[in-house]
Amino acid sequence: MGRERTGRQPQMPLASSGRGKGPTWLLVLVTFSLAAAAPAIQQSDVVYEEESWSLPPELEPHLMWYLYRKLAFLRSPLPGARVPRSPAHLPGAPRPYRQGIHQGIDFVTGDCGVPVTVSTPVRAAADGLVIRADHDYQEMSPAERQQILSRILAGDRDPQLLDRLHGRQVWLLHRGDVLTRYSHLSRIPEDVVPYTRVRAGQLVGYAGNSGTSYGTLGSDLGVHLHWEIFVRGRPFWWGLRQESMKALLQFILEGDAGGQ
Ligand SMILES: [Zn+2]
């Protein structure tokens, strides 16, 4: 077994080829299909990417269609919330304090159409299996958090370090190897336990600021829900330009009756 640290992603061959159109987009599908052969997602397999790349624009519709079909069953973890408008709250935004990029979607008061406080319920985005629920989370001290940041800035790529910055978390595994991750929670209901099932819309936690600088100070500031979606162990937005990723999210989360 052992931990599979995938490290940096290999360059996708199509990123540089750009010759024939047909075969090239087929390569995208083949690559994703190969990824499908991987075993079920495990916590240690989740890849954290610091770099990003984009598909050539003419290929994006194929990836968008693939992702739409994979993710259309998800609903917003905060009912009534819209996709954040600020690019800073979306994947790909720079995070200079740790020399990386933002991996998730930040639902925060003022940018997602609903208030987000420590009493805001966070709901399962779909039916799924709980694979992580940090009931025994202990908040870091400001000094501990600073130490973690220093190690990351010094080039330490241990995923556990980034994981600590996510605070109290719940992870849900859904059909089709889709995983959703809910970070910085303030509380988790007792019945949300690893290897039990949850239904779409079930309460899985409350928004919070655990793992953030405010959280370590015991402050109520900075409360938000950081939400991530993985498809077969990889961030769903990998390869998409930010405009396309945002459009995809809006289509999924605001497309029909749910969105406001
Ligand atoms: Zn975030």
C-alpha cells in the first residue's frame, strides 16, 4: 500500500500537440478514462496541485460536457446560495501566503447571496458515503499555524500540512468517484460518522473558520464554507479556464429550480 504521492501532474500530451483536432480531444477522453481505472479515492491519494494549465479553448467544450455529466447531480451545500462572484473565492485564485492557488469554492457573506455564519447549516451536496468527519478536531494555536505556513513556504509539499489549514472537515464520496469536501466547519452533527450514508441535503456541519488565522485566535471573523469537488481524485476544475469553471458551476448549482 503506502501513500501514493502523485506529486506534480505529468504534462498532458495534448497540451503541446495541437495537430489534428479529432484525435486530440479523443486523447482527453482516453486520459480521463484511464484515470477511471484507478481504485476508489482515498484520502491520501487526493492531489494538491499548485500549478495549473488550460486546455486549448477548442477542446474545452468536450471536457465541459464530460464534467457536466459527471457533476450534474450535485446541489449547493448552502441551499439558496449562488456561485460566488469574486474570482478570489473560486478555484485558481492565488494564495500568496502559502505560495499556492485556491483549490475550492468559498461561500462567504456578501458574495454568494446568503449570509454565512457559524449557525449556517452545511448540507450534503448529494447522496453519499461519509469517509471523513473530524469530530475530534483540535484547533491549532496561532504559532502552530504559522509554523505550518513556514514549512509550506519553504517548499515542504507534505499534503498533511495543507490539510491542517482546512480545519474541521467532512468528506463525502458520491457515485461516479465524485468526492465533496467541506472545510473550516465549526461543528459536525453526531450522526455524521465515517462509513455511514448521508442523503442529499442532509445536515453535515455548520460553517465556521476552523483552521484559518481567525479560527486560531478564537475570533468569529472570517466564517465561510470552503467547498471542494474532486472527480476521480483530481480537482474538478483541472484544465478548465476560470470562466469555463465558473460557467460549469453556475450551470450545475444554479441551473434549475435550486438557483436563485
Ligand atoms: Zn477557501
